[in-house]
Amino acid sequence: MFDPDIAPSGTLLGLLQRGRGDGTLHALAAPRAEALAALHHCVLRDPRRDWQVENRSLYYARLCLDLDAELDAIEQHLFHPDDLLDTDEQRTGLALAVLGHLASYDRPDALRLLRRYAAAGSNWEWALDELALRDDDTGLRALAPAVLARFPDSPEGNAELATAVRGAYEPRPWRLWADDPRYGQRVRAAQEQGAFDRWQRQLRPAGPRPGWSVHDVLRWAQQEHDLRPSARTPDAAARCLIAVAGPEDRPDLLAAAASAPDAARAAALRHLAETGDPEVLDLVERAVTEPDATELVSQAALSAFERMRSITALDRARVWAHRPDALGDAAAAMLACRGGQYDAPLVLSALRRTVRGDGPDAQALWTLVDGAGRLAITCAAPVLRHIYRETASSHLRGRAARALAVTDPSFAAGFAVECLWDCEETTREVAAHHAATADARVVEQLRRLAADPAEEADVQTAVRSRIGPDAAGV
């Protein structure tokens, strides 16, 4: 996760960085050189806040086709000397994914570039995964010498090879090489070693054993947290407490949730919340609001509260939702997810407060935007339109689009039209259901989506529900 430099939403670059449908429409209307410069800026400098979940590659690949873009800039980026120094897959991942989509659209230059990079680039695993989906058997077999040469024929090299085989997202190339008489013995040995390593890990579980008491589980949680602070040990300990805790252990659990060391306290809070203990809400409030509470404890308390499903928790959320702090945010999120229509004013107030205070990219907005749509809060439409335009998160924009579909009467003839070109397939699906077909661009794009083999099945199903099963041939 990182914080990229995003241009203003009213500029061509800002639209393309956000993956908005208007980005494609503006790029096609702009001078070609300007459009290509903005497109290359996005592909070579990944603009996503969370590149592991947000989609851009198909969006940029389609624009490459529409602009008939050459691949020189991508080639220079992939084979720049920085590739030897900066091996973070984020530097080249988006460019490789774009090449993968272009290869599926029968661009032989993209396929050749992927092969070259898989043989010589630092992020070769990503390129190999792209090729596994698009290349033929002959092309993949030809890569075996270059890929296997990365691993010296030594104990250390063979161990690294086993790790690479085990971690491969697409196993097809390795299976082909395992059947090749020239390399098969070594690849099969790596596959067997990977399976053996998994088996060994399963035989050496590090967690609590049957027969442990509540005290043992809480002590283990704290010890493991002290050794590995980044591990989610309190969550694992809370699951163990479900199995070992009985009614007689309640006093110890309440005491731990009030004042135990951080990891043990977090585990106890989650357990009490999941079992619906009548005192847990007061303990949650104390854990979040006390001045010396650590982040681990406060976050565990908020997470435990958000997982509660009881009427008592909803009633407390209505009390807390007015608070201008993390507890108020969590309470508003609960009402957005599970509240009734009479909770709409509280959800709307939290939505406005969050946008004013934290901007259009605040993490808390995701649930509040969903809640505005679930509760059909029509007066939230102006705020939702602002979030749609300004957020850099394509996922949040998609949620705003779904909420606008039920709160904004102008959505069908407005944002829904551009959503047909959006980078997120779920947003395109919403647009396919709602976009007004009076606009000639809508009908043309629906037909294109219906005929595009790279389009997601859910989007094509939505498209065909609007224009019929024979639309692709019209």
C-alpha cells in the first residue's frame, strides 16, 4: 500500500489514474499525443492506492487498442537498468498485466515482450503467469532454459526452485517442464519438495493444543505476540477460547478484557463480543477511549464491536454514532450495515462528517456509502456524486455508483453512461443494468462488451439482459 500522486479529477490524467469511464471518453476525444502521454504515465507509474485489489490493466489495455499505441515506452520501462535495482513487483506489475491483456487481444508484439521479460526481467514470475494464460505450449517450453538457469544446481538453488514452484500462481509452465525429458527430473524434484514442505508444516502446528485452559490460551497469545508483533495472534487465540472457555471462566475473561497485557486483552475482548457477554460493550468503550490504550487494544475492541449482531449492540451503536471519534465511526458503520430506515439520519450525518473531515478517500466511507444505498437515502445523492468524482479508489467509486443507482434519479442518463467504460467490472455491471439507451454511445458500448472475450461473464449477462442474446452480432 502506498499513497500515489493523483492529478485533479477534472484533468485527463486524473480521470485515467482513477480508472473512470470518462477517462477513456476524454482520451479518445483528445489529441492522440496527449492521450498517449497520459496513458503511458498511468501504466508506468501505477496510480492505484491498493494495487492488489483495484483493477486497471484491462482498462488501460483497451485504451491502448483504441489509440493503436505502440509498446516502446513499456519496453523501455521493463528493461530499464532500474529493473536490476528495484525488484519490487509493483514497479512492473501493471505494465506486465497490460501486456497480458494485449496478448489476449492478438497483439503479437505484446506476447514477444512478455517472453523477453520472463527470460531476463526481475519480475519474471509475473510475466510467466501472464504467459501461462495466453501463450502456447511451444512458447512456454522455450522459456525453460532461461527460467531454470536462475536457480543454480546446488542445495540452495534447488531450495529456491522448490519455493518458486510452490508459489507459482499459474502451474501450467511448470507442468509442461516437468514432462520435458531435458528438465523434467529437476522440476519434478522441486514439485515433490514443495509438497513435502507443506506436509512438514502441517505436522508442526504452533498453536494451542487440546486440553489447554483459558489461562494457557491467553498466555500463549501474549507470548506469540511478543515474538511476532505483526502476526494476528489475538484472533487465533479468540478462536481457541471458543473451544476451551466455559461459564466458570467468565470472571477471568472479564478481568483479562479490562486490564491484561495487550494481546491477551484483545483476544478476551473478541471472545466476549462473539459470545454476546452483557458487559462487553462497556469494556469496548473503555478500551477505545481510555487515554493509555494501545492501538492493538483499541483496534481489537472496535473490530470486536463491528462483528456483533445483537439488538443490544445496535442500540448502543445509536448512542455512540454521534461521537466524532473512532467509536462513533464504528457505530455508524454498524447502522449502515444493519440499521433500520429510522437510522438513515445518523448514517447520513456520519457520511457527511467523514467526507468533510477526512476527504473522499477515507476508509470509513466504504461502509457508509453502502449504507446510503441500502437505506435508499435520497438526500445523500449530492455527497455520493462528490465521492464518485473525487475518490482515487475505483472500488469506492463503484460502491458510490451502486448507491447512486438507488438514490439519484439522474444516474441512468448521467454517471451510468460513463460507467460502461469503468475499470472495475462490478461498476460496468451496474452500468449495464441502468445506463439509458437513448444515448447512442451506450448501445454501441453494450454491443462491444457483449462481444469482448476478455469481459467478465457477469457484465456480459447484464448486457444481454438489456439488448438481447443476439446483440453481439448486430
